Amino acid sequence: MKSIVIKCGGSVMEELGDSFFESLLELKNQGYQPVFVHGGGPAINRMLELYQVPHEFVKGLRKTTPEVLEVAEMVLSGQSNRKLTGMLQEHGFNAFGVNGSDAGLFKGKYLDQEKLGLVGEIVSVNQSVLEMLFREDLIPVITPIAAADAGAKLNINADYAAAAVASAIEAEHCIFVTDVKGIFIDGKLSPLLDTEEIEQHIKDEKITGGMIPKVTSATKAIKKGLDSVMIVSGKEKFYENGCWIGTNVSAKKEVYN
């Protein structure tokens, strides 16, 4: 079975267009099994502000106190997951929302409990849960929350969660959905870049502003063990007539003597 993992950030979820779902349908018709992993950052921030819960980021990761985790899980499970699952269903897909901590789907360990609190990384993915959903022709829509020892739950970076799922099921593609078609260099869409080239383009200021965190997310996911990550747009088609539309970010090119 061909599978693809699609990571959808909380900010872009609001902007998914009909064309995005048309591409998804084409992939399904070609035998691909999609799996969604989603975030919910902006909505979590709004809810933390509403409840006046102190929060901060440490090296790009949300420091997660028990109070922060309670809000994060509430938003991810009760709002973001419901929204994305509903959008898929509206477009004719059989979607099934699931928390990453359910049935040990994601088993995690603390990343740095002293500095980051209840932030973790995934150590295993229960593939049998996903296979059960695949057999029923369901598209899993997963929150990035993992189960740890003694019943604890851990907040997982959605990029890293997507990378863990893609590695576990040996997905053919891991796709990061953004608000742009891909990475543009000198005004042109680059279909393929490796991590070394990206680092150089950032130094040369050809990749700037809001594009930097997008490509950094992709390169960090590759460091988690993926061969490549595709950056695509959620506003328009990202796959048409068998062709991908976006930027494929790959690991560094091997140098042979």
C-alpha cells in the first residue's frame, strides 16, 4: 500500500481550498492512503490568552506546564481535530479523528523535563491502530499528543509527529502544507532543494521572512530520519496529472571521492 503523511499546521487549516481536496482525491484514486497529523498553534495561543495561562517558547518548542497541556489538548482534540476531520468529510472523504495518546498510537518520552516540561518526542508508533483504520478505508486525523509512562501525556511538535508517522509506516511522501506553493528562489519555484542548499540560500538572504520557519521545519523533520519532505500549498492543487506541485526538500547530497 502506498501511503502519504500530510502535516497541516493550525494556521493553514483555515485556508484549505477546494483545489487542495481535489489533489487529495486524485491521490486517493491512484491508491494512496493519506494520514493527517495536525497542529493548532494559533488557536492554542488564543485560548491560553483567554484563560490567562502563562506560556513561553524555548528554542521553538512550547514549554508545556500541566496547565498549558490541558489547554493544548482541549484545543487540539476538541477544536482543531474536529475542524479538519469535518472539512475532509465535507469533501467526501471518510476521516477519523484520533488523539495521538489513544491506544498507545504515539508512545513518547520527555525531551527535557527541566527546561520544557511536558514536551516529548515519539519513541514508537502503534501501527496496528493505523492499519485498523486503513482496512476500513478511513483517513486518520491525528493530534500530536503522546502517551508516556504512568499515564502522563506529552505535547509533541506536529512536524516531528508527522516525521515519526512517515518513518513508521514507510510513507512514500511526507507533505508539509503551508500557505505558499513551495520555496521560491530568485522569483522561481524550486522543485528540488537539499538541506545544504537551503542553508546557503538563507545565508544569501534568498530565503527570508516567513519562509525561514517553513523550511527549517522541513529540515528538522529530515534530521529525524526522513529522506525528504515536500512543501506544498493548502490553497491550490499540490498534485495534478501524476505530478507534484511544490518543493521537495531532501537530505544533503552524498559526496563521493
